Amino acid sequence: MNLPMVNENGYYEIRLESIGGLGANLCGKMLGELGAVYMGLNSASFSSYGSEKRGSPVKAYIRWCSDSIDIGINSPVENPHILGLFHEAMIGKMSVTAGVTEDTKVIINTASSPDDMRQRLKLYGGEIFCVDALKIAMESKTRINMVILGAIAKASGFIPLDMTVDMVANTIGKKYPELIKNNIEGVKRGYNETVSKFFEADGKYEKVDYEEVKNRWGYDNAPVGGINTRFGSTVSNDLSASREGYIPLFIQEKCINCGLCDTTCPDMVFQFKPGEYKGKPAMVNSGLDYHHCKGCLRCVEVCPTKALVAGNEREHSNPKWFVRNKDLIAEHMEFEDTGANSWVTSDSYMDERRIDGGIV
């Protein structure tokens, strides 16, 4: 197969920007397999992520070239022909569009239009492809990465849909045969329901050059004993982008304050404070803070009284003015629109200010 556009090295390059838990790593591996096994290309793919993958930044890199060229590099993709963004909540928190050129095709999981997304991304130029991968994944009972895979095939202009479907059926079907139908539906809907618009580099926004983020600490300058100099870093870690459409909803009237939700939660989103339960002094569950909730729903599974239930996040969007917990926050504090109603639960937030500016 002939590639329609390659860089000076003869490579066609794809970069995926995601949050751990949305399947970008697997999507990258499948694109690598698609190129090598199904399209007859030389192919290479690898991912970059930390030890705790879910909720943390994940990047996947894919390179294709003709079978007459060897892939002699194994470095991050700086100027991708295709850029896949798995969650719009990443915008503004990471430089996800770094290295994008006017020839780049940007695919983003969003319900917004290409015009709206260009403004939010402050995109220098290129073609934007929008697909509501979250909605499709929930309706088709598949994963976001399958929908993005279909959108990538559509945006490329040369990746055959039938090859993509065959690859998904053969790869996923070997391990999860019961999911073949749903995954194929997700791929096809991602391909067919993607909308796009091309934007010229008109000077409205500046081009962002790619710079590989490197650890500032090394062998020569690391603190003695490996001391963590950012001891409050977990407070600033927004995990909302790792959710896949569902959130735990807290029904306080049903809560017996047993603490099982707090015990099972991997991110300590629940906060108990002194109060009264059944006429006696007790530590009372004040609810959860969705800024740190990654939607694993472990608390829903463990709750013995159904005080926590799974809900569709889009049906519980964050109101602009939040007045629910008046004893903790001002009556009309303005919140960033990040999704579900958010309890301010940690004692570190009593000054009404989050480290990364989630609350103003």
C-alpha cells in the first residue's frame, strides 16, 4: 500500500494523547498491527506512561513506512500526520497540540463542533475531526479506543474500514469473543459519525513547537534520599478525564457511614467529618469530590445500602452556581465546568482554593 503523505524520513506518523484508562495504549498497538499485518507496511508502535497508568498522561506513537524502508528511530512523534485526543478535558492542562502543522489531522473525542474545538484548542491550523466517542461507547457497550480507531481510519483517507474491522475481530476476538459485535459497532460508528472541517493557518493562533518533557531530577541533582519535593502533588491531580461516562452518585439519606466506600476508594475522594448519626456523635460521610474520582465505581459495588449508585455523568453536569454544601463553601462560589456536581471535601480546600485552580 502506498502512503499518501510522508515526512523527510519516509514515515507516516500518528500520535495519541490520552489519560490512562481510556485504551490509548491498546489502540496504538492495534494501529501498529494494522499497518504491519493488514496493510503490508513496515510498522512500529510504543507508548509512554508512568507506573500508575489510570488517570495519568499516556502517549502512544505509531510509525508506518513502505516495506522498502527500515524504521531506524524509536523516539516520540513530534509532528504527527494524525493526532488523536482521547478526552477534551486534557485541553489546557497539557500541550496536547504541540507539533501540529497545517497538514495534521486532529481527531478529538467531543460532542462539540470543529469550530468550537479549534477555539478551545487554539489550533494553529489543520483539519479537525470531532466524534462523540464517549456517547457512542456507552450506547454500543464498547470502549472509547474502538471508536477513536474508527475515526482515525476515516480521517486518514486511506485506511480501509474493512481491514480495520477484520483486525479488531481477529485481535480482540481471540481473547474476548463475546465483545466482537460491540467493538465492531464502535469502530463503524466512529468511522461514520465523525464530522470534520479544515482550518488554514490564518495567524489566529500561534504554532506550538514540540518539546519532550524531561524529568528535572537526575543522578547528579536528585535530593538526598529521594525526597518528594512536591508533597502536595496528589491534591492537584485531576482524574476527571479518566472517567468513561459513569460516576458514583451519593444518596446521603441511605448512608449508614460504614466507611466501606472510603476503604475501597483508590483515590480517597470521600471525606468524613464529625457529626451526628442516629442521635449519637459520629463521623459522617460528607460525599465525594469528583475532581479526584476516576469513575472506577468500586464504591458502588461495595456499598451495602445502595447509598452510592452508578449514574450517567452527562445527566448530572456541574451547575455554574453551586449552593449544595453551604457549611463548607460560600453560597455562590463559581466552579469550573468539569462534569458532575462536586463536593469540596478535603480539609486542604477550606481556604476555597485548589492548587491547580479548579476552584477560584
